[in-house]
Amino acid sequence: MKKDKFLILAYMGTGKTELERRYNNVIDLDFQDYKYVYDESIRHLPLEQRKGQTSLRTENSRYPNNFINEVISELEKDRIVLVPFIDHVVGAIDSDTFKRNAEQTRVILVFPGSDNLEEYVERFKRRGNGEEFIQRRGKEFPDLVKLFEESDYEKILIKPKQFLSQALIEYGINLGEKEKGHGN
């Protein structure tokens, strides 16, 4: 019997990057480097600082296929794949291409409560996201709440002050071996 694969679509700021740092079988794939081609003047910046720089990026014509192919490749390595929960990523995962090539993959959405946006705005600020990024998250939040609520995928409602690792463990997902040198 084949083991289930996990694709976790988690809202921004839940702790995807930290989870990748802590566990050797987890990868955080952000769509940004697949969807956009960044201007040379900001390409060197960390991803969190590039996010929201809409005037300094162009659309990549290979998206979403380049992203879907990378997700499938990582799933084949028996890694838990983390991606952002946002409408166009959900659309990419809903595609026939993904469904045909990602057999036995459990797709799980992780999202905060509809009244918890302020906690995430503070998390965005702490990690260095710009004002444009933060404003866009506020505008799209009600639509993402609706997308989450209406989805047929498995769902985890993340509690206030909770991070992704805690939510997944409570849900019963084994995160694997911790990297050496990391605590809980």
C-alpha cells in the first residue's frame, strides 16, 4: 500500500518557512519565484522583501505549470509540500494536470478564523513584508475566507496564536525527524 502524500495550502504568516527549517521532510514552495520574474534591482533581496513589489516584477508565462511540476516533483520525494493558501494556487491545484499527476495526495487547507486578520498583519510586519503586501492581504482576506469555507478539500482552522506546526501535529500529521540543533 502506497503512503499518502501531503500538500498543505496554508495562509501566509502561519509558519511554513519555519516548518521547513525544522523538519527534513518538509519543503516550503512559494509561488512567487514561479509566477513572477523580478527586476534585477530587487532579485537579490530575500523573498519576504520582494513580495508586494508589483512595479518591479512581470508575470512568468510558464506559471502555473512550472509551479505544479515542482510541487509534483517534491511530492514524489515523499516530502510534505507547503504552499501559500491563495486563490490562484488553489486554482492550480484544482487543475486536471495536478490531479492526474498527484495520485494519493491529501490536499489540506490551513487558514485562520475570519476575525483573526490583525494577528497576521502583525506577523507580516515582523517578518519584513512591505505595506503594499499587507494591504493586498487585507483586501483579499474576505474572499479567501469564503474560498476556505466553500472548499471540499480537508481543512484545518488554525487557532489564534497558533502556528502551522502545532496545527498539523494536532490534526495527526507526522512531521518526521527534526533537523539537528532545533528544539520543539
